[in-house]
Amino acid sequence: MIFILFIPVSVFAQQITGKVYDLDNKAVPLQEVNVKNLNNNQAVKTKAGGQFSLPARSGDLLVFSLSGYHTDTLYLIDLLPKIVYLPGNSIALSEVKIVGAKINPLVFAPDPEAQEFKRIRTDGLRGKNNNDRAGGLKFNLGYGKYRREQEKIRLLEERDKYETEINQVFTEAYVSDLVKLKGQDLKDFMSLYRPTAVLVKAERPFNYDYYTVQAYHQWLKLPEWQRKLPPVPKLKSN
């Protein structure tokens, strides 16, 4: 009886699988993308090759989110493998013309941590000096938003630096020389196991030889159908 009770669970369990890529560079899989099913609250993060798999049914709504990228949603009309492309956040700084200004009196609030010091001045009297004191001023001009924007730009520039390094090293000639793959197998392998900027940044200098050989051994263990990228779904014309 216990066995019979558990049969519907295994029979009707359904999964949705797929991969997430960068929209601007469609050969770059995205790792650590948060994929959440809003209907059953199940959530997973994508692997190094951008793969994800989680319970779902037709009619569910999936949300894809990653820092530095726009959040996107996907309505499931079926459970075929999905290819998702996330667009990166663009930061545009517009020119600002200042036509007027009003200074907040709190800008000139005394700094409680300022060190007191003496300034020497001469009165013109021979051999007689007087002292006066000068304190510090604490300026609070509200640069928080500007600094946050600068930090975003720095992170994007840093990511571009690592992506450029990966593109220069992880080429077809380099990979083919290490693992002896050719043709479509080589293209599929590189798409599945292209190192991410996060991975390359975490280990400096990054050992591309060791990573590629280890990825090749993992690739050999996969069944034949998992070694290939699923076809990109065609958009229906209006």
C-alpha cells in the first residue's frame, strides 16, 4: 500500500530545464542566476554552464535575476528545455547644468573629530606673538548616490576586463589543442564549459589548462544528448 501511495508522486513529478546566457554575448553562460518558480516557490541557481532545473508545470511563471542584469520573467507554455538571454544593466550619466544653488547651513557643522591646533601670527610688535585657534569643518555634500553609480561602473569595467581575458585565452585553437575536439563537438563543449568572470576573478592567476582538462573529463561523463546545446526556439511571426 505504501508503494502504491508513492507512485503518483514519481509519475507526475515534472521538471523544467534550460540555460541562461548573456544577451550581448550569447556564447557566455551566466552562473549564479537565481531562478524562481512563482507558482510553487521553488528556486535554484544556475551552474557554471548556465544550466538550471527545477520543478514546474505548464502555466507556471519563472523569474530570472542576477546582480548587474535586468530581472526577466518566462511564462511556461510547455516543459521543453528553455534558452534565456538576460540583458545587462546599462548606466548612462547625463550632463547636468547647475543654474542655481542653495547651501544647507548644516554643511558647515563642526567636525567633532577635528584635532585642535594653534596658528601663530605676528602683531608687528617686536618679539611678541599672539595665538589663535582653528578647528575643522565637516562637509556633507551627499555624494552617496554618485559613489554608488561609480561603484556600479567600476564593477562593470572589472567584469569586462575578465571577459576580455577569457575571450583571448579560451579560444577554439587553445581548447582543441588541449582536448582534441573538433567541429560541432568543440563548439558545444566551449559553450557548456566556458569559464565565467566570477570564476576567473576568484583564482588569480587563473589556471586555464587545469580548468579545461577537468571540464573535458566532466563532459565525457555526460550522456550524448547532454553534450549538445538545446536548439534556440524560433519566434513565431505575427
